[in-house]
Amino acid sequence: MEIAEMCREIGATWGTQTFWTTVTEIFEQVYLQQSTCADLISQYQPLSSPDKILPIIGLVAATLQQNAPLIEVFRVHISIFEDVYRLTNSQPAVYRRIILPYLFNYWKRAVEQLGFRFDDAERTAQLLYSSRELPLNQQGQAILAAVRNGLKRY
């Protein structure tokens, strides 16, 4: 909610008020947990904004809903990964310190807590950890490949 409040304050002082109002609503949805992952995907996927930032933020928010189906989360991560990589290309520290740890930790936690959703949770975990030994520009793709190969298609 603190992030939503900061966005609200920025929106009040900047000329792009509609953009910041939408970002505020997205962060409030994460906190309130009143909508399903599928509902938020259908709500935020069609948004348009420069560099696709609004749909990306909205789709990530959708994956943070409690009980979000892992297959849906994986589909979202795959669908936004190239755009996120492109957006952070000029800021490698953001990619290295925020994007990669988020992606790795999300799927590490999923394998640890929901191992039954993976064909071979132990092997998937090994592949996730192995991804960290690759060059930075290959780690995200390796994480998603490990999940793609391990996640059950139920």
C-alpha cells in the first residue's frame, strides 16, 4: 500500500495522471487480493502504454495473487520476459538485482512449496540453481526453461 500511495502522490504532481492512477490501482490489487489471477490478466493484458510498462506491471501483479495457478504464472512470465529484458537492458543493475532474483526466488519457492506440481521437483530445483552459474544475459531464459521442462501440464 505504501507503493500505491507513492504512485498516487506522483500522479498528483505529474502531467501523466491517468498512467499513475492505473499504476496505483494495480498495486492496490496486489495488496487487497480481491481478484483472481485470471481476472487481473484479462484486465491488464490489453492495457497500452509506452514500452508496454502498464501491462507488464499489471501482469506481474496478477501473478502475485494468492493461489495463482503456476501454469498461468509461467505463461505470464514467458509472455513478458523479452519486454522486461529489453526495458532493463540499459540498466543492468535493475535486471541483476531485481528481475533475476524475483524470477529465481518465485520459482524456487514454487518448487519447494508445491513440488507436486512438477514432474521432478528435485531436478527442476537443480536446474534453477544451475542457472545462476550462467552469464547474466542467459540466466532468465535458463530459469524459464527449467520451469517449462519441469512444470506439470495439468
